[in-house]
Amino acid sequence: MTDPSLPAAPLGKSALLGRWLAIGATVSLTALAFAYVGGWLSPQRLSPMRLVDALQQNSGLYPGYRRNHAKGVCVAGYFEGNGAASRYSTAGVFAAVRTPVVGRLAIPGGNPYAPDGSVPIRSMALRFALANGQQWRTGMNSMPVFVVATPQSFYEQTVASRPDPATGKPDPAKVGAFFASHPETAPFLAWVKTAKPSASFATERYDGLNAFVFVDAAGHRQPVRWRMLPEAQDTTAATNPGDADFLAADLQKRLAAAPLRWHLQVILAAPGDPTNDATKAWPVDRTTLDAGTLVLQSTEPQDSGACRDINYDPLVLPAGIVASDDPLLPARSAAYADSYLRRTSEEAGLPGTHAAASATAKPQEATQ
């Protein structure tokens, strides 16, 4: 037997060479993997970088801010589970327990100074911090369906809607051609024709448009979607277009009076309901569970609030929830990661970032 207290015999030249070759091969494979993910080996492949670049080109560069949903506020509170969804999922958040929540309410677009009335959509992002150390992160929007079904179509839509430098507005011909060639957008277009900017984050219903899968203790899988249904029912349209920031002001006023509440509704898919296409709503007669109540108690500015440094990646899921086959989910996850890396690098002033290079930047923009 070898005495472990004695020094190991030096490696021979052939063994040493083999070890270095193995290390070199590992490094090379890792580099190739990063190159593939980044799209450097296939420049025409849609990569997270290309997708985020397209969003950035449309809105302009605002260092330190998210590349989409750039304008928002932080919120905090808790989720009071009632146990109703525990039959379908082992995730601890659905038990009859209270789970802390840090969230973000926002509007779409990459301009953090856009008027609140410029778009009819509001968004809600939440991070649930489960007692066992796991997290659930989710992002929802105040619309019943998503505009397109695939990442490639989303990229094409983003390019088609890019503002013309001469007019500052998208070219109607390009936008029209895109929608004409994508019939799956019809449900969204039908909704947006009558959609109006609401006067409050508090009165919106927020839909998680992508499907996920609940897994119970026996391993049974149930496809689901979810939404947050508000208790506040005032649906008044925005009436003060001169105030660019009325949503934050309204939220502060409401929270000063009382917490705001939403009910988490879980919709159970029936056999045949599409799980890979967020442009298609499920029939309204599907079984719906009230899984508990979201209670928001406070709000903070996004440049200093707890939501600032959270990447609301929809694939950060606790045990008991898994991703469906919706192709938008991995694309969202990858794009969010790229956006997060950009804005945090800009905040840190790392070489090669644009923390001080944007012609449209304002002094406080590097703090989001």
C-alpha cells in the first residue's frame, strides 16, 4: 500500500502531456459552447444578443436600464397561499403559508422616460422567496394573448416596427407586411384595437401568457397557465395624458391608504389545449383554481428598490413547477440574462460598456 504521508511520485512526460491536453480540450469545448450560445459560430442564427440588440435599436440606449419594460417601480409584500393548488403541485408557495414577494410593475418598451399613456399594456413581475430557499419568478402582462408564437417571429416584429430615422415612427408598410404574413397575430390585433391605457397598475389583470406544468407528489403532470385578478375593480381609462408618470403617483396614493390585493388564478389545461403557442387562449370553461392572494404593501423607486437587481427570469422555478414546450420561455430566459448582464455591467462602469456613451442618456440613467 502507498503511504499517504509520502509525497506523490512526479508524473512522467507522457502523463503530464495527457493531463494538459485534457485541460486544453475542456477549455476549448467551453469556449465553443459560449461561442455557439453567443451566435458567433452562426451569425445568422437568432441569439439572445441579436434579440436584445434589436430591442435596444428600437428604443435607444439608456445605460443601466432594462432593454424592455424599462420604466417601472418596485413593490413588495407577500403571497398568502390557501392550499388549493397543492393537489397539483408540490411547490411550497401553494401551501397554506405566507411567502415574501418582491415585485416590479412596469410598462413595455426600452425608454424609461416614456409617458405612461403611450402604451395600453402594463406588466407585473414577481419573485416569491420560498421557505425552503427556492424561488419562483414570473412575469405577466395585462393582455389576454401574446402577439407572436416564436422567438424568430418576435425578432421579425421588432425589426419591422423599428422607428424610421426620418419620421421617428415605424414604417406602416413594414409593420403591415409583418402582420399580414403572420396570421397568428390576429387575436392580439383584435384585442389591441379596443385596448386603452388604464389609470392604475392596481386595477389590471395580469396574465402569465406562457404555459407551464405543475407536478404533484406522485409525479403527475398538469399543464397550467396563471393570472393575477385584482380586487380593485375601477377600470377608468387614463385621463391625465399631461402627467407622464401618473401610474407611480396613483400606486403611492393607493398604498398609502391600504394594501393592494390580487387573486392568483391557476387555469388547468384540458387534453388538446396548446401549451407551445402563447397566441392561443384556452377556452373560458377550463377549470380555474384560486390558489391564494397576492398582497402588495409598499412601493419604492426602481433605482433604489429591492427589485432593481432582480432578473425576473421565467425559468427560475421551484420544485413542483417546470417549463412547458413553449419556445418563448427559453428565449425570454436567455434574453433577460443578456439584458441583465448589459445593465449591471453599465452600472459597474466595466470597460466596453456604454455607461456614459448614450446621446439620449440623462444623468440618473446609470443607476437603475
